[in-house]
Amino acid sequence: MSGTRIVVLQLRKVIYTAIFVGIGIIALIFLIVMLSSDKGGKGRESASVAEEGEHLYEAGVYTKEIQIGDATVNLQLSLDEDNVKSVELVNLDESVETMYPLMQPTVEKISKELAAGRGMEEIVISKESQYTEKIIVESVSKMMEEHRK
């Protein structure tokens, strides 16, 4: 009987070891899948969107008020289903244009870059108008995220 008892104990240890090794392998595979999908998420997402025929944005024209100093400026974003068509300042008051002369050229520069197919992270902020560009880029980014499908 003692021989049988040793075999049963060893078999139990083998079963427990196999279960823990199985759980470890499953956890390792899960970890690899989660980390690999996190690394290239944006590139894979845009490629899969193009392949599947789905669209990135809700098409339309959207307006957002941004506060610059004491003035309020309306920023208008025109989105196609797959890209940005334009960014414009609407109803820009002359006093605001006089107080912030870099506002209009900055918006035009950002609009041209986005319409050319660049992403928000690819826009280079110049040192001459870094504060104005930063405010506009952040506002446009928020608007694009709000209207992403």
C-alpha cells in the first residue's frame, strides 16, 4: 500500500504542476497580446479602418468657442469621414485680430497641414507663435476626438 500511496502523491504533484504551468502559459500569452496591441495601436487602427471601409470621423462642420485673454473666438472644424478638410476662425472681431495678430496665420497654417493629411502629433509648433499654436492645436485635437467614431 505504501507504494501506491507514493504514486498517488507524485501524480497529484504532476497534476498541480501541469495546471500551474498551463495557467502561466495562458497568462504569458495574454500579456504578450495586450502589450503588442498597445505598441502600434494607431498605425494598425488606421490601416484596419481603411481595409474595413469604416470611417474615422463623423462628417460635418463643428464649432467651438475658445477663450483667449478676455476675448472669445469661434474655431470651426470641417471634417470629412476620413480626414480634416479645414480649420477656420469664424466671426473674428477686429479687436481680437488686432490684439492677437498671429491668430489668423496660425489657424491657416494648421489648416493646411491637417488638410494635407498630417496628424495632430506631426504638427510642429514654431517658437514665434508657440502659445497661440498650442491653444489652437489643443482645441482642434479635442474637437477631433469628440467627433471620432
